Amino acid sequence: MKKVSFAEFGGPDVLQLIDAEEPHAGPGRIRVAVRAAGVNPVDWRLREGQVLGAHPLRLPAGVGLDAAGVVDEVGEGVAGVAIGDHVFGEGADTYAEFAVLSAWARMPEGLSFEEAAGYPSVVETALRVIGEVGVLPGQTLLVSGASGGVGSAVLQIARERGIAVIGTAGAGNQDYLRGLGATATTYGAGWVERVRRLGRVDAALDLAGSGVIHELVDLTGDPRKVVSIADLAAPELGVRFSGVAGSVPAALAEAADLIARGKLHIPVDASYPLAEAAAAHIDSRAGHTRGRRVIVV
Ligand SMILES: NC(=O)c1ccc[n+]([C@@H]2O[C@H](COP(=O)([O-])OP(=O)(O)OC[C@H]3O[C@@H](n4cnc5c(N)ncnc54)[C@H](OP(=O)(O)O)[C@@H]3O)[C@@H](O)[C@H]2O)c1
């Protein structure tokens, strides 16, 4: 089968489309014929040799956590899913023609494979950080970096739970944030004052890692009301860095339910064929994805 792989850490040019042995579904796993794979920033971070503490890798390594596809092998002990089902979920080396998934859910009706591949990791992350920051219905959550994959999910889940959101994004994404129910403002010079004018902030999430932890603590008045997923220096200011995944099956079930009820939609910013994974990484790394980028197999 065709698979994207890298034999050394480095820039996007280390990615190669190779012929590889097909993986098989062991106990508790399924294999899918991948139709689309989500592109997450962690994919290029791992390719560069970052975050290896949290995600140990042996070279040569495959790429990709998220996938949507058609089940074609069901491992021992797996129930409730059959060959031919359309599923989305998380696994390993999903930029490939076949991949093994460790967590999955049936795709909601009407969702394309391309769209479905964008949800798994971002919804797990969004649910986790909303829980960890402890924001309640009726309160206001500030989201720094609200227009990306995780931000798009956070805004819609918060809206569904009755949590008001103030989101920061680039000038071109202000209407996008408003469309997801948030009050929008731009990041950059003067942003703290702009947020202050919008009202009280009960809790805050740093999703962009743009060096704003100090300001988020100031705006909430309490480091325990701030969580970052992207700034490793956050703990120096007493702020929690969230890096350990929660329950992916629970997140997928909630995503499927929200999507089916029309409460969650993460747009596909751009799609790339498997052979152009390097371009997807370059574009993701530029840091201005709206929703999710996707590899189409
Ligand atoms: N720790 C964890 O468990 C975990 C899990 C998932 C992701 N992450 C990390 O969290 C980050 C976000 O992930 P993602 O998938 O949502 O990324 P993404 O889809 O690539 O989104 C990046 C977003 O950052 C925004 N942005 C860029 N510069 C900004 C700034 N100075 N201030 C505020 N926002 C800015 C962009 O907004 P505009 O386009 O509007 O400029 C863009 O929407 C990544 O660094 C990723 O590695 C961590």
C-alpha cells in the first residue's frame, strides 16, 4: 500500500510516499481503508522531532492520527462494528491507504469522509479543555486562537452548553467566529483592552501558544481559570498545560451526536492528495488554518 513516511526528523521534504506493508487489526482494533486523514499540528511537530516525550516515535515513522474510512478488518474482541461500515476515529499512521484505529465511531449521515476526518482529535481536545478549565453555563470563556480546528470545536460546544465565548482570531476570521456564536475580536496590539471592553471573563483557553499566558491570568484574575494546550511555559505562571488525551471514544460519540443534531460543523479549509502531504504540513505550520486541513486518499 501507499503510505507517507519519514526516515529522519526535519522539514517537510523528509516526507516520502512509500510502498509499505499493510497494517492489520490486532485485538480491540479495526482497520480502515482510509478515505481521508485529518492534518493536525502535532503531525508536523512530530516530523520535526518535537513533542517526542508525549509521543515516542521510532524511525522510520508514519504520519497522522485522525482518519475517516471504510472498515475492512475487525480485530478480536471488537463488537458493534462491521466490515463496510463508514467510521471516523483515531489511530496511527493514517496518511496511508490502510490504517489501524484504536478508537472510532460510526460517521453521522450526510457527512463526507473529508469532513469526518477533521473531527476526532480536535473534538477530544475541545471537550477536555472545556472540562479542565471548569467554565460553567452562564459564564464567559475567553478563547485565544479561536478560529483553528480546536477553537472551532470549543466555540460550538460552549454555545451548546450555554457558555458565552469571546474569541480572538485574525481580521479575516471575525465573521467566522461570530457565525459560531462567539463575540469576536482580533489578536495583536491592544487586544487585552479590546477584550476588557467586551466584559468580564470567567475563564480562558490559550489555543494558539502566542505568548499570552500572563495576559490571560490578568483577565481572569486567577491562574487556575486558565488552561493552555500550546504554551509549554504556562506552568511557570501557575497555569495548567493540558497534554494528556481524555477518552477518545466518548469524544467521538459526543461529536457524532452534535454533528447529527446540526450543532457542530468543522469546515475543511483545504484538501491535499496523499502525495502532497508536505504541502499540507507547510500550510498547517503557517498557523492560519480555519477549521481543519485534510489529506484525501
Ligand atoms: N496539548 C494538546 O493536547 C493539543 C491538542 C491539539 C492541539 N494542540 C496544539 O494547539 C495548537 C492549536 O491547534 P489547532 O489544531 O487548533 O491549530 P490550527 O487549526 O492550526 O489553528 C491555528 C489557529 O491559531 C490562530 N492564530 C495564529 N496566530 C495567532 C495569535 N497570535 N493569536 C491568536 N491566535 C492565533 C489562527 O487564527 P487566524 O487564522 O485567525 O490568524 C489559527 O486559526 C497547536 O499548536 C497544536 O499543536 C495541542
